[in-house]
Amino acid sequence: MMESNLINWALDNIGDRRRNGLIPPRDMRETIAQIKALPPLPGSALRILNLIADPSADAAKLAEIIELDPLLTAQIIRWASSSLYGYRGQITTVHDAITRVLGFDFVLDLALGLAVLAPLKSPKEGQIGTRMFWVHALASTRLMAKLSAAMPLATRPQSQALFLVGLMHNIGFPLLGHRFLDEFNYLNELIKANPSLAIFNLETFAFGLNHAEIGAWLMNVWSMPRTIADVVYHHHNPYYRGENHQLNLLTFYSDCLLGRLGIGDAANQVCPDEVPEMLGLDEAACLEILDSQNDDLAKIQATAEQLTD
């Protein structure tokens, strides 16, 4: 009851002070139902999806597709040159980025993720802004890989899916900022007014839906792989038991751990005690892995700043 009262007070207070009398948008479903079109899936993403299904795909074909998009080319080369990967030589081509630094599978997933995110123009600042989105995405890709490696071999999620899921599971936030700017700004203010409450609960209470639902809607419209769409939709639910439940649970737990560092949207999210055991993980070992993430945090933040400039 107290939490509900706090949220009601914050909604009304922000509505009066920040939104110039805007009625708090407590249910966006009707607004969403009236939308006729979403940003189209970029051509680069379509070509990469087709390449994934090509049994003869190789570094040369992937580089050729990426180089059709100058912005994507620059991002891949800049990524390979990042201090995150410690390569001391000079990277001047996408092919070099693939073969010398990042590897084929990594660049395939990275290019698809970057291409998918490219059309979503969202504000940079705030806990759900694009800067924090990229910090969280980069931290997630690294932490999820380390946690997965510590899981029993028989239950580990497929490594191919880890990077894309880590990168894209919160895509609902950039879509919210791109398509619903007033609501995005409103939610940012609501988060500031209630720093001790979970963001997922705040947005669900305020809007009648949340970024997981919005993101999954986009994934389905774009016909993205089912694995990605499932985790985008369920990643705040540790009790989902569908086809991709282990990958979803790993994403949930990774978010909870990163929330302890103030990264992402799960800082105040309740993590059931049984989650590490459900993944076959030792919680103390996971906390040590999380602690090692601090060593990369400055590099991750620098890379996120580059991506949002």
C-alpha cells in the first residue's frame, strides 16, 4: 500500500510540475493500437539475417554486407579498435576487424544488433537513456558470457544467442524514446522521483505496460529470431518456462547482478534466492565474477559514450 501511495504521489506531482498539466499516461495500449507503422527493419539487418541462413557465409561475405552501410562500417571498425578488446594494431577494414580482433560470429551478431538499433532515435540522458542502454548492453554481453561459462555444460544456453540477447533485451527503452517521447521523458522523471523503486514496476503502474512488451512488439513486427523475441518479452520474469527459459533466466540474473553496480534497470528488482541454483551457479562465485566486471567498467562507459555521440 505504501509503495502504491508513493507512486501515485509521484505521478501526480510530476504531472503538475513537469508535464504542464499532462494527464499521466496510465495506459498506453490504446495509443499503441492506433499506430499504423513502426520504423522499418533496416536493409543492413535484412541482409545480415539472410546471411545467417547462408551455409557458405564467411568473413568476406559479411564484410561485403557491412561495407554497404558506411555508418555500420565505421561502428564495427571503431568497436574493434576499442580498448575493450586490447588490440594494439591498426584496424582499417571490416575484414580486419573480423579476422584479427572480433571473430566472425561476434561481428555477425554485433552488426545485426547495431543495424537493428540504428533507426531508433532516443534521448541520451537518464537511467533509461541511450547512454545507460549501451553501458548496460555492453556490460550484459560480457557478464552473461562469463556466467554462462560457469554453468554446467548440459544446461548452458547456446553461445550464438548470448551476445544478441545481452545487446538487445532492453530494446523497448530506445523504442519508447523514439516513438513515445513524452512518455519516455515522463518515465525518466518518475524514476528520479522514486529512486528506491523498481523501474519495471514504475512503468507498468504508470503506463499499463512496460518496455519488455514494447520491445517484443517490435521484435515480432520485424520477424526477429524467436529466441531474441522471447527473452525481450520475458526477461523480467524468472519463472518463465518456455523454450528459451535458461537463456531468459540467465538474462534476468545478469540484470540483477548489474543492478548492484547501478547499471541498467534492475537496481531495485527482487531476485529470488533460488535463481543461481536454478542456473547451476554458485552465488559467491557469481559475485566474484561481478566484482571482476568493475575492472572493465571505465572501458565500457567510454565505449558507450562513443556509441552515443
